[in-house]
Amino acid sequence: MDAKKVANILAVVLILVYAVWSFTAKPTEIHTNDTKKTVVETVALIEEKDNHTGIDRTQEGMHKAISSIASKNGWKVTKFKSNTLIAEKNENENSVAVTITFNNSSFSLSPKNSELENILNDHLK
């Protein structure tokens, strides 16, 4: 392979890496009473909250926390994808199934289930 081809391949790779990085690297801001916080202040607020709850705010940490909380409250939890769990509960011959989709800072339930949502909100604050 000649030097020109290697240089072209390297240029394409660098452009692709930069494009991926630019789409995923977003600045973090928290707005409190219309006051913008710096990234350092934001990280301090997040760390303070996480230390208070004791929850590891990574994908794996949230998976473990949601699974544990739901299981302790009578839900059978099954991993569906890295960011999705299926929670099932049987009550008086009735079965309820809820899909929990989450990231490192939030979750959503489909279909909505106020019991499970309240339980998770109480423990993940």
C-alpha cells in the first residue's frame, strides 16, 4: 500500500472519530432558578446526590438498583436489554408486566404503573 492510500485512510478514520465524538460530547448544564451552573458545579451536585442515595449512576448501577428495589417489593425482574428490564408481578391470579427503560439518570415505564413508579421514585431520588 502506498503512502497516499494510507494517508487517505487515516484522514477518513480521523473524520469519523471526530464526527462520533462531536455527536456524543454535549455540555452539561443544570438550570436552577434560571441560573446556569458550570460543569464543575454540576458534577459536584450530581456527586452529592449520588453519595446521598448511595446509587451508582452508571448503566450497570442503575440496572442493579432498579432490579433490587423492584424485587424487594414483590416484582420478578428480567433483563431484556442493557437499558431495559421486564418487571412482572402476580396478585390474586392477575398478572402485571411492565417494561422499564432507563439510563444513568432516569427511567420510564410502559405501560404506566403507578405502584412501581412510586416505589422507584422513592428510592432513586
